[in-house]
Amino acid sequence: MPVTDKRARLVESAKGLFHEQGVLATTLADVAARAAVPLGNVYYYFKTKDELVCAVIESRSDEVRELLGRLDQKRTPQTRLKGLAEQWGDASEDVARYGCPIGSLSSELDKSHDTAWSRADSPLAILVDWSEAQLRQMGRRDARDLAFSVVSRIQGASLLAQDFGDPEILVREARLFERWVDGLA
Amino acid sequence: MPVTDKRARLVESAKGLFHEQGVLATTLADVAARAAVPLGNVYYYFKTKDELVCAVIESRSDEVRELLGRLDQKRTPQTRLKGLAEQWGDASEDVARYGCPIGSLSSELDKSHDTAWSRADSPLAILVDWSEAQLRQMGRRDARDLAFSVVSRIQGASLLAQDFGDPEILVREARLFERWVDGLA
DNA sequence: GTCTATAAGATGATAGAC
DNA sequence: GTCTATCATCTTATAGAC
């Protein structure tokens, strides 16, 4: 399974289309077309559509880890947590149009019990674990519960922003979130 | 378009299957089978699959209005809001398995821009409006923003409970939510 | 109103030439 | 490694008998 340019292009294409249209609504012909790869050639890189889905999940997880790595540069756990919410606020236009790239992906895939994608390394789980670490550094005993709360609010706000088609919902919730973090001390 | 027993059975069947498998993953053959109605007969009641989807959305909206009507019996806006979160806590097993029936439905349909279902009467919008009314009765100037926060938290927790396959996440978030409502006063 | 049979089109996947 | 052509299947939707 060589890592060629075409393979990367296919994953990138699928990532975008899965976000915009959903996984089930996206055909391999769509993916191939956007990547400028002939349909039949897709099967050289991915034996099945499920395999392509797995590759997309992995890629999303990598993105999340990269983002968290950048946030880790910030000095305090409080600013790091606020930086997380800020990220969704910055992407609010995109999220309002198509939903959160990782939330909507997880939501759709969790329905099909194809155990191909294990829950262990879900992108959402990475976010929760990281948030828990920040809250623990802040001395919170209930770090785990609060971590779920953190990701909950971001994901819920993303869903509403999408449903109402209004990016401002996400921006306002990010602001409320910042105040909440300040209140934790 | 007569309202027969069969029509009701088809809507009920679709409602369940859309929740368990998603809208796109559910075929009209599935819906017909669960409703014990021959496939061809489905088209007497619904000209297209989209029409059936609209009927399901309407039915979900009715369910929400019914729930909120029951909660309106409670004495204070605080207990009414807590009653809302309690509802999701009670259904946590189901939500952890298949996601929130209205959240996952909205999330999936918001991707397909088929304007067949107007955003005006989305079940989520009904929840937000009602929450806003409660918060306004509590004297909050920022009632609208907080209302989005209320529904956000419930929806976000539902998504995480589904992704982690753990109903307790929803129960714990409901508990945190109750404390938050008490702190608003 | 009800149901069977089937048309029409799309989609995942494969065979095999180059 | 790459691509064309195509198969097999599934799914929405319709035609038309009862």
C-alpha cells in the first residue's frame, strides 16, 4: 500500500465530500472525480469504500492531534481551553454550512455498526482526553466530567449552528464558554 | 391523502428506522417490511421518499411539542428546564445506542440541501424557543443566547454518549446542567 | 384502496488490457 | 501501477391487475 500523491488526493477529496454531503451520500465516483483520478483506479488504493472511510477518520484524528499540539504551546490550561473553542469560532462559517467535520462524521458512522472503525481512537475521544488533561492541571477533581462538558458544548453549538444556518450561534457560545472557563479558576 | 392506520404505521416504522440506521441507510423496503405493508403500497401514501421524511419530521416535532406541553405543568421555569434535561437522562440508553432522535435526524438532513423540509419548524428550533421562554420568565436578558446553550449541551452530550457508547455521559451532563440552572437564579 | 411485477437508474466492485 | 469497460446488485418509482 504505497503512499503516493494520488492516494493522498483521494483521501483529501473524500474528507471534503464526506463533510459536505455525508459519507453515505458520497459515491466513489464523486471522490474520484474531485481527486481527478479514474474511478477504477480508486480500488488500487482502497479495496473497499469502508477502507477509504477509515483513512478519512485517521486523517481527521491527525488533524485534531496537530491542532492540540499547537494549543499546547500556550502558557496556561485556561488559555489552551479557550483556544480550543476559538478554533470552532474561527471555522463558524464552514461549520454552519456543513456541520462540525468530526462531529457529523462520528454521528453518521456511529449508526452503522460496521466495527471497521474502532471507537478507541475516535477524534472526539482525543478531544475529550486532551480537555481532561487541561482541567486536571487546573486542579479539578471532576476533570473527566467537565471534559465531556467542554466537548459537549462545542459539538452541540456546532449542531445548532448548522441547523439554524447561523454561524453567530457558534461565536456566541464560544464567548459564553470563555466566561465559563474564567469562572472555573 | 387519507389518514389511515397503514399510513400511521409507515410513519412509525420510518421514525424508528431513521433513528436506528439513519435516513439514507434506510430503504423504503425496510420501512414497508417493519410496517407490514407491501412495498408498492407505500407509494399510495407517500409519492416520494422525501415526502415520508417530511412526515417523520412533522411527527418528531409533534412529539417535542407534546413533551414541552407536559413540562409546562411544572410550577417554575427552573423545574421545567431541569425536566427537559431529565427527559434525555431517562432515554440515555436509547440515545447512547442510536443518538438523539431529533439531533441525529437534523444533522443528517441539514447536509442534503433538498429544501423540502423548511428550517422554520425544525424540532430543534421548537426546543430553543421554549427554553428561551423559560429563561425570560427567570428574568434573564440574555435568554436567547442561554437557550441555545441549553439545547447545545443536551445535543452535545447526546453525541458524545453515542460516540462513546456510554449512557452515563448523558446522565452526568444532566446533573451538571441541573446545578447550572440552580446557579442562574 | 391494495398489491405484484417490473422498469429505470445508480453504485460498489471486478476483470483484464496496457 | 494505471485505466476502460462492465457486472451484479440494490433502490426508487411506476404500471396496471384486482
